[in-house]
Amino acid sequence: MGHKEKYIVGLDVGSTKVCTLIAAVRQSGLEPIGVGVAESRGLKKGAVVNLETSVESIKKSVGEAEAMARCEVETVYVGLAGPHIKSFNSRGVTSIPTRTREINSDDVRRVIETARAVALSPDREIIHILPQEFTVDDQYGIGDPLGMVGTRLEVNVHIITSSTTAAQNIVTAVNRSGLLVGDTVLADAAIAAVKQWRGRPVAMDGKPVDVISTVKFEFHLR
């Protein structure tokens, strides 16, 4: 039985266009194999204003990418953008309970969770927590504390939130297009993380593909 190829699919539902990118997961990394671009209808400033026409635009974009890639899409990672996106800084702290005092991945996960414990209004949800720097005891400016020794671990994080309603309406439009949403990704963070694809401008067949950043950003978050 042949090995079934794995794919990661990014969907950028913008106010002017809806972009879909299908990337194959291969030993050399991610390889773009299909892209679709459709006029965006039913969206304004990153929010759905007409569900039916939004669904039509998503279907057209995804269908174009599927035809190019010669595969069927089931799950997509959706890029979020618009004025409903907000962010703020937070700080977390935890003690290191192990006898050796060596910091492990559980300690890092726990300190980030303490930074996450902030009060949000009911209409907001967290979409990303981005660690900025760690502190081990009195040593500041640490990028990766794994394996270091200490008794106290602190972290500064940047928390990005979105409107629950705006995000859910995007997810609903995607679901009604016959697709599952694997996760949502902040489009600006994705584009900042990936400016080029293997040294080439972010384009395929002459078409701009900002959504390629969403795909690769999600791949690196895993």
C-alpha cells in the first residue's frame, strides 16, 4: 500500500481576496503544490458581514487550489486579521520543584500558563501566547531556559486576542464551506515569521500568496 501524502492547508479570508495554499509535508520540508485566489465577498475589515457570499468565496478559492494540487481538502488553518485583533503583555512566574533544579519543558509550559491567567471580557479569546524572554532567578534576557539550573522561572509574554464573535463567524463560514478548522492563526504574526518561501518571494504561478505564511507558521508551532 502506498504512503498517503500529508498536507497542511492555509486559508486567508481577507476583505479583498480569499487565498488558499496547499502544501505537501515532505522530508525536505513543506512544498507548495496548489493555490487558489478568489474575490472576497461578504467580509469587511476581517469580519463576516454576509455569511452566504463569504462561503461562496471560500469554496471558489479552495476549489481552485484543490484542482491545482489534485487533492481534496478537509482541514484548513485559518488566518485572522482586522481591527478586532488586540494584544497586551503579561508576566508569569513559577518555582522549580525538582531536586536537581534543572528546568524542563514542563516548567516552561507551567510558567507560560501562569502568564496566561489574565482576566478577559466574555467577548475576547486568546489566539496566541508568544514568549518574549525568560528570567532564571536573577538572570534576565534568556531566550530558551531548557536545561538551565535555578529555583525560580519567570517569563514575559505577548498575548494576542481576537473577538470571539468575529473569529466564530469566520469559523462558521469555513465549516459551511464543507471544511474543518484545524486552528486559527494571527495573519500578521505568520507574515512576520515567514517573509519568503525557501528564499523565493511569496508567490506561485504569478499570484501573491500571503497565506503561505500561515501554513509555515502553523507548521513551526507544532
